Amino acid sequence: MTSEARPPDPVPEDAAQGQVVELPAAAGVADVAIDELEMIYAFIYSRVGNRADAEDLTQQVAMKAIPRLRQGAPASAVRGYLFATARSVLGGFWSTRLGLSESELHEDLAMAMPQRGYSEESVERVRRVLEQLSDNYRRVLELRFLHGYSLKEVAVEMRSTVGAVKVMQLRALRAAAKVRLDE
């Protein structure tokens, strides 16, 4: 019994020539997403200030967003979707951490904007717009934006529900946007 060396199996012609096999477009989109995750991590870390939480939240973003990416989507769309998902994950994180619903959290963030002095011209313009609105619309906008009331506080003040106040606020803002201040 002699052991003879067997010749190697024949190599397919494509592999022998070193052809590049094109991967599906989804792999390209996933690669873009993975490249962007460093920026997502930095974005999240700047908002939570804790490395462990930032890593966990970045992983959640990847797990939620990457499977949902469209094949052939441009890098800018992938980046936008990742950041939108990151904002959503951050909202859930802070709502859990602070014990608030996400709608209350967004409301509180909107009201936490820094106050600065306003020009007399802008104050006069606001006054003229509010004068042209119905009493209910004017009241809801004054309470929400000039006095900084929450939706719940406005609902109590106006003896209404939070849902009704949201609808009234939307309608009031639309009516205010249509007001013409031509003199």
C-alpha cells in the first residue's frame, strides 16, 4: 500500500481569475449603517453622559434600525434613519429613567428652552396675531407658549381634556399662521 498524493480538486474558473463577487445592496447599506454607528454613539453619549448606557442604547439603535433599512438607500437616508431611531431610543430611555410618558417628556423639553428678551416689534406682532384669534384659540396659545403651561395644566385651566387641548392648540396654531398682518 503506497500512499500516492492526490492532485488538488480543480478550482472553479471564476475563483482562479480572482473575480469579485458583488454582494447584495443590503450589505452595502448595512456597512454604511455600521460606519455611522460611531457617530450615533457620540450623539447618544453626549446626551446620557454614561459610557455603559451609551453603548447599550447604541446597540438598541443598531438592532432596531439595521434590519429595517431599505436596499439601495443613499447614505444620507441611512444616517437620517439612524439618528431618528437614536432619538426614539433616547426618548424611551429618559422616559423610563424619569418615570414620565414620552409625550410628557417631549413637552417638558420644549418648555425648558432658555428664555431671552424679545424685541418690542416681535411682542407687538404676537399681540396683533392673538387679537385676531377666537377667545379659545387665544387662551390656549397664551397659556401654552406665553405662560409655559403643560398640556395637563391648560386642560385643567380650560376645564377640558388633554386630547381636546392638543387638537385646539393645533387648530389655533394653524389659524395664527393664516393671520395677515398687512397694515
